[in-house]
Amino acid sequence: MDEDHDMTATRPQRPRLPAGIWALGFVSMLMDISSEMIHALLPVYLVTALGASTMTVGIIEGVAEATASITKVFSGALSDRLGRRKLLAAIGYGLAACTKPVFPLAGSVGWVVAARFVDRIGKGIRGAPRDALIADLAPPALRGAAFGLRQSLDTTGAFIGPLLAIALMAWSGGDMPLVFWVAVLPAFGAFALIVFAVHDVPRPAGAPHVRQPLSRAELGRLPPAYWAVVAVSAVFTLARFSEAFLVLRAQELGLALAWIPAVLVAMNVVYSLSSYPVGVLADRLDRGLLLGLGFAVLVAADLALAWIDGLPGLALGVVLWGLHMGMTQGLLAALVADTAPVTLRGTAFGLFNLVGGLALLAASVLAGALWDALGSQATFLAGAVLAGAALAGLLVLRVRRARR
């Protein structure tokens, strides 16, 4: 008995994820629940209740997302200069929370535009500092699990939000302002959680103070391995166009209108369930190998959506799409954390997110143009080709690294 007890006592324990990472995961989940409850109904609310045109809806969304992408670069760089991540992340979540009551109170399209704009500025402010804070908090041996957990909880919010909106609409007889008021609660819950449950990591002893993170000299400190991750991710993102095209494919295949929202719910469920296990695996296996498998899964998803007719092809494509997201998004973030210097992590994540946002915009425009000109099959086949190109680029980088 004593011998068994001694063996148990001396067995090395695997490090655990710090409480701050769990807290940041739940912060992301609560804010996503709030945002998706509103976003699920906002286009309809703008058109039916406030009399906006569909073009206005498109302009609002495009400007909002572009604003978020650009803001991330500057907030990430500022977090490196200040050496404080939590402050900026909390400001971003606080701004987003304060915009939520505007949606049910808005009497005109102008108020909604202003609220959506400030909400996306909040998203831009918090994004890069939050990711850099996760990298600071996570032990290197658990970095994949840390980013996988945050992505999993964030995506859980992405499907709980619309489901709550559907349930509240059914219960209230279609009272959209009521849904918007309920969405205020998780938003302020997220803000309170980051204020009280998350703490900064002190700057490493002897680390240089970064005065101008976006200067040529500082950007020159970002190693070639980091830029390789950004480049491969950009090509891959060109293949990963907006999930709106999954919805359009469902409509084209004749899925009943009432069931179309289930496409994104199913995709996000698979995304959420796969992100954390893949992150855990990435801490034990070769991250590049897992990322390559994720790229291959996107190729399979595109081929299923292009070539398999009917609802079986749609179901297979949607499940594979969610799986590829779970296998790649957290891993790419972990690779950024692996390759960026500690004092430039905010800047690194900001640039990574900006390039990814621009690539996603270009991908969605290209996908829409192909769909209009040649049909849905051409869109998904083009996605498969681009995902294959990203996979080939990843293989080339791995071969070059092995030779070195």
C-alpha cells in the first residue's frame, strides 16, 4: 500500500489549463450568445420594422466587419506597447455590451447602424489582445488545448444564440424587441466575467519595451515562420468563404425554409465539439500534420457539396465543413502564438486577423461571382482547388523545414 501511495505521489501531473483561459472561453461564449441572438433577427428587423432595403443591410454588415478587421491591428499593437492585454479586451467587451440595449430602443436605421458600428469596433479592440492574453496565460505544452477550448466555447455561443432567439420568438409570438432585451443579459455577464475573473500576465523579466510595434524595425522581429503561417492561412481562407453559401446551397437543394437555419446550427455544433479535442491532440502530435488533415477535410467538404446531389450531400458537406473549422481555426491561432515573440504577440494576432479578414472578404466576393456566372458547383470546386493549394503550400514549408 505504501509503495503504491509513493508511486502515486511521485507520478508527474500533467499541467492544467489556468482558470483565466476557462474564464476567457466563457466570456467569448456569453458575448456570442448575445450577438447571435440579435444578428439572427437583425436583417429581418431592419427590413420589416425599420423599412431598410436589403442593400442597406449588406452595406451595414460589410462596413461593420471591415471596421473590426482594421481595428484589431491597432489594438493588438497597443497591447504590446502598454504591456497590458486585459484592459483593452475589457474595453472591447464593455463597448459591445453597451451597444446591446440600443437595438430594441432604436427608432431608425441610423441608430442601428451606429450601434452595429460601435459593436464591431468593440470586437476589433478585444480580438487580438484577448488572443495574445490566452497565449501569455497558456503553458506552452497546452497552447493547442487553450485555443481549442476558447474556440469551442465561442462556437457553442454561436449556435445557442440563434436557438434561444427561435425559442423566444415562438414563445412571445414574434416579439423581436423582447429577444433583443434578453440578449442584453449575457453581454453584460461577459463584461463582468472578464473584469473580475481574468488577470494580466506580467511582462517577462528583461523583455524589451516595445514603443512602436507597427514600425518596420519591430515588424522585422517577426520571424519567417510567423509570416509563413500568415501566408498559408490567407490562401486557405480564400477557400473558406462565408457560411452563407452553405445556406444558399441548402435552399438550392430544396430544403424547407423552416429548416434552413438548422444548416448553420449543425455546422456550429460539429465545429464546437471538434475544436477542443483537436487542440488537445495538437499538444501531443505534430500540429502541421493535423492542420494539413484539416485542409484535406475542407477539400472533401467542397467536393461533397459540389458533386453529391440531394440532402445527403448537403448533410455530409455541412458536417465536414464544421469539422474542418474545428481542425484549423484554433490550430492556426496556436501556430501564431508559437512563432511570434512574446512582446509582439498582440501585433502578430492583429496582422493575422487583418489578413484573414481581407482574404475572407475576397473569398466571399469570388464565390458570389462564380455562383452567379457558373453556378454553385463551380463555387465549391474552386474552393476545393484553393484548399488543395493551401495544403500543397503547407507541405512545401514542412519539407523545407525538414531540410534545414
